Amino acid sequence: MAKYRVGSRIGNGGQGEVWHGSAQDGTQVAIKYMTLAPTAEEREADLVRFKREIKCQASLDHPGIAPILAVNLKDSPPWFVMPLASGTVRDLLNEHPNGLPENEAMRIFVGVLEAMEYAHAEHVIHRDIKPENILLIDGKPVLADFGIGRRLQSDSTTLTVANRGMGSLGYSAPEQLTDAHGVDHRADIYALGRVLHELLCGKNEIFHVDLDAIPARFRYIVMKATQQQADRRFDTAAEMAREIALLVGGGEQLLAPGDRAKSIIQKLASRLGTRKAEPKLAELARVLIDNSDDLQLYLHVFTNTPEAVLAALAEQFPHEYRQIMDVFDSYAEGGHPWSFTDTLAIFLSAAYRSTSQLHVHEQILNRLLILGHEHNRWFVGKQFVALAIDAMTDSSYVSVIAGILRENPSAIPFVADELRSHALPPLVAQLLRN
């Protein structure tokens, strides 16, 4: 330690204490000491983790990852030296409780994402990405605290003491809480999505990601990164980085959302059934989700989507399809020009046939019944009856149809005669008689 003079204590960092220090040449540094546990068994496990942090961090050479300047594992307690940070992203968020300005949030996030893209390419995962572990050195974001990070090829045993490896609640992927050692790079993708969300709105709820709290154009990226199932997230940090680049890039991205959607839908018409279709389907889903506040996009562009494209979207991206249809339902509610209700009914019928999701089916049937009744539009009522009769060939849908009729008693007379012209299950027939 002769090369370094120890100053004041900065705080805790992972499993150790961090102190302000200075090198012989006057360079200001941070010195991290391992906290000594009370028992020999715990100290041994801590030392393994401390060595792992040093090994992971020292093996990575990237401007977005804090370098290790010096190490001494023989001292008691062991220590290592890093550049001195002016603070952490947590400090920034404390100063901006409603989130950082968008440009600043993106500057920080892109820096972290680039660092993790590099780390993953080197087969290292972090497993504890959070604002506290993103240092600010010369104003630039730098990742530190690889204490529970590991190399993906490593067959080292899991550190089980005090749930180490499980990361931090609010940032840990669901699978990390049950199998910390078995997770892969997609656990980091989840944490990156959580960090991006918090940078944009200042919120981090442990069990919920509030997409409405962030700007619309970021919702798709955050939603995909923070999926509960790992295989539904971005496959790699590089893929996530490409999505971010598309978001802030030019070309087609400069088009209005409606024009972008039209362009994507036109291209999809010739790509369905090929490998080129899935990226375009993902792009269509992103445009719709990121612009959920665009009424024109939903009512005058999305309604012209061919049924084959709707079916492909529902099959490839069922979660996103449900979310998109939730938004569409909110726009279909209320008054519309009389003839436009037919356009809505034709689209809703196609959207219904494009999926097997019960939630979407129930939602569409309910909307068709209300739409037809409130506008006294027989064409719309016939669409409801046709779908309802077909649905009730599956006995599980009888209670669904009955429930929709019970919730809309004033609309029953509007479709009663049309329904009675078909053979009906007793439950539905009884509702019509009443």
C-alpha cells in the first residue's frame, strides 16, 4: 500500500468498503477493501467472490468498464484500486427524481449498453447491473462491481452464502432469483431494460414496469428487454443496441408513424413466409406500441392491415399483439361516422380470426356488440353474431358470450333476433328470453 495514501471513506461497494486514495504521483483513486466476515467459512466465500470481481473486471478492456489499477490479495483485508469516480448514476437519479433529460438518459444508457455488448462478446456476464454500479468518471458512465459476474464457460460453483449471485431486486431477472448460477446474458438484458426505464422516468417498482411512465417511443424496447421469459427478450446486447440505433437514427425512422407503418405493411405483404418477415413484424409491433397515442395510426393505417399480416403478427409476437389490440379497443370506443363503423367491424373480425387468444377474442366480441348497438349499425351486429355463433361451437366460449350479453343488457335486443335464427346453447337462449 506504500504506493497509495488512504484518505476518507466513500461508502460501501458490493461486498467491500471504498475509500478515497491518492497515488504517489498525485492521481486520485478509489481503493476497495474486502469486508471481512466473522467466520472463516464466510471469509473464504467472500474471498472467492472478491477474486472473481477482480478477475472479471481486469480481463475486460473497454472504456465503459472500470479498470483495475492495482491489486493485493495477501493483505488483510485484501484490496484493489480503481480510478476515482465523481459519483454514480444513482446520484444523478436522486437529483432528478422524475428521470433524466432524454438526451442525457440516452448518452448514459448507450455507454452502458456498449460496455455490456463488449463484455458479452468476451463471454462475461455482470448479473448486477443497476444505477449504483454505474460510476461516473470524467462525466462518462463506467460499469463496476463485477463481484457476482462470471464467465459463461466457467464451471465454478454458485456462491450460496447470503443469496449471492441473485443480484438486486428490481433489476434481477426472474430466473436469476431461482437459479442465479444458471442464468445467461439475457439476465443482463433484463437489468438493462430496467435501468433504461428508470433513467427515463426515475421509477423502479420491484414487481412492475410502468410503460406509461416513459416516452412512447421507448416502450417497445423496455417491454421487450424486461419480458418475464428470457427467450422473449432481445437475444443479445448487440440486438438491443441496433434497436436503440434505429430509434435515434434517420432514414425510414424520420417518417411519421403512420407512413412508417404503411411502408412496413407494404413490405410485409411480399415477405410473409420468409426469413425477412420476422424483423419487419417486430418493427411493425414497435411502431404501434411506441406510438400508442397516435389515433390516426391506429384508426386509419392499422385498420388497413391485411389479415395475413395480422395473423403473422399475432403468431410471432402474441404478447405485443395483445397489447396493440388493447390500445386499438380504446380507440374503437365511442362515437364514429356511421359508415366508418363498418371499417372497424371488418378489421375487428379479421383481428379476431388472426389469433386464438381468449382475451383478444372476448375484447373484440364485446366491442362489436357495443359498436353495433350504439351506432344502430346492422352490419356490425351481424359481424358480432357470426363470430359469436362460430365461437360457441367450442363449449368453453358459451360462458364468454353469455358474460358479454349480461354486461351489455341494453344491447341484447339489437342482436336477439339474429341470434335466435341459430341453434343456441340453453345458457344464451335463456338470456335472450329474459
